[in-house]
Amino acid sequence: MGVVIPLGETAQEAGIGKLWSLVRADMERVNQAIVARTGSDVAMIPEVANHLIESGGKRLRPMMTLAAAGLCGYAGDGHVKLAASVEFMHTATLLHDDVVDQSDMRRGKLAARMLWGNEASVLVGDFLLGQAFRMMVEVGSLPCLSVLADAAAVIAEGEVMQISAAKDTATTEDDYVAVIRAKTAALFAAACEVGPILAGRPKAEMAACRAYGTNLGIAFQLIDDALDYGGSSSALGKNVGDDFREGKITLPVVLSFRRGSPEERGFWSRTLEKGEIAEGDLETAIATMRRHRAIEDTIERARHYGAMARDALELFPASDHKAALLDVVEFCVRRAN
């Protein structure tokens, strides 16, 4: 079956047009690989996969793979399959996340699990992971395969860590950053590191690209956390307050709980630990966070990690690819404005 992925408009609207213009030709090839690899004789597989793939994601992670390869002067074709692999890994985690979190919405549409069920969502996610690793093997770079395989394992560890921390108001800021470093930042880091590996660049450049991706990924997730309480459904692609309703302990909650009065801590224990959420509790949660500057300070933490991502690229000389990757940092942090 055919599928049209509106890559260009989404990227331009997101404010990362410079990155898009640099990788556009290669992203068209990534698009072709995505279309080819979602095909299956089992009709439900492309239906479920394309429901999410067509839903307007920015394809930020695969574009970063392509841009990092360009930054390091890579001139082959392997980065295209690796970028498609990264996008499949990301899509698989979204399918799995929505089942674990019992989410109803994803990117402004009904989550796949709401249309096809939890079982289909999990298994199609597994199919996409399998296809991702097939493409990695085809590229023939054992170091790249190792980096992406490690990322897949770390992401799964992060998901389990998040389940363990769910509803636990004793979670510290360090605990929470460890979760998102694994759950979100690991794929950003791997997406950026495979480019210099393919290009045969020195270890210092591999480490710099990995550090850029790691810190960008943490900043990206912290902004998402802030938006869940201080943003809009259109900006999030899901319902505002989903983290609250799902009992997730995110950084705005951690900061509010630590800074709160005994009565406020009792509120968090009732709503998040016990799951006793009444009408108006989300509004109370947001007001409490604002009283303690928890949302603003979460955004400030994101800016800090964004600055570290920018610093990581200082190893590289000025170029269009470097400028585009620096723009991505600004885009990620500006989403909260």
C-alpha cells in the first residue's frame, strides 16, 4: 500500500527549516525506505504502522542522523538506512509507550491501541524493531549496530525505571534525570553518534556528537514535561495533563513536592500515589506548580542541557550542518515559549 509522509511542511512549521533544507534529498530516500519496510503480507502491520508514521511527526531523530553524518563529511549511503532504523526504533517505542501508559491520543490522533488494541500495537512495534535491525545489518557497520543495539536496551531499561518510579513522590531530581537519560536521550545520542562512526572520524568527534544528542534529548524531554502542565494539546499532540492523570512523576512534580507545604505534599500523594483524582485537581496541580516556579525551573533546567548540547559541537568548525544542529537546540527549548 502507498503512504504519503508530509516531511517538509512539518519540519518547516517546526522552525527547523535550515536542517530540513540540508537533508531534504536524503530524507526523501529515508521516506522511501520507511514505505518499503512497513510493507507486509499481514495487512494489519502496515495499517497500524502507517497510522503513526503518517501522523505528522517531525522526523527529528533521523534528520539528526543525516545531519551528523554531513557534519563529519560522510559521503556514502549507509546513513540513509541508519536514519530509517532510528525512526523505526522511535516509532516502536511510541507504540509500546502508549500501551504501557494506556494513552488515548498520540500526535493529535487516536493512539493505535485505541483502534487496533494493545496486542496489535505491541506486536507491530516489535515488527518495526526487527526491520530496524535488518537495515542496520545491511549497512555492515558493527560499531553502528553496537551503538543502536545498546540504545534499544537502554531505552527498555528506562521504560522499566519509569514504571518503578511511577506514583512514587520520593523520586529525586537525579532519579528522574536518570530515567529520561535512558528513556529519551539514549536514542538522540545514538542517532547522532552513528554519523561520525560511518565517516571514520576520531573518537573525540564521536563523543562530541553523542554528548550533543544526549543533552539535546534531556532538554527535549524536560520541555515536554513542562508543556504537559503549561502547554496546549496542539503543541503536545496529546491531552494536556496526561502525565498527571497517568500518575507520572516528572520534574515539575518532583520540584513542587520538594518545595511544597505538608498540605501540598498530601495533595500530590492523594492524586499521584493513590490515584484519587477529583474534578479540578489538574487545575490545582498547575496552580501549585506555578506557585513554586516548578514549570519555569523545569524549562530553565532544559536550557542548561541545551547549552551543554551547543557546547559539545564547539569541537567542529563552522559549517551549514553545524549551524543547523545548533538551530535544533533552539527549536527544542523554544517550544515552551
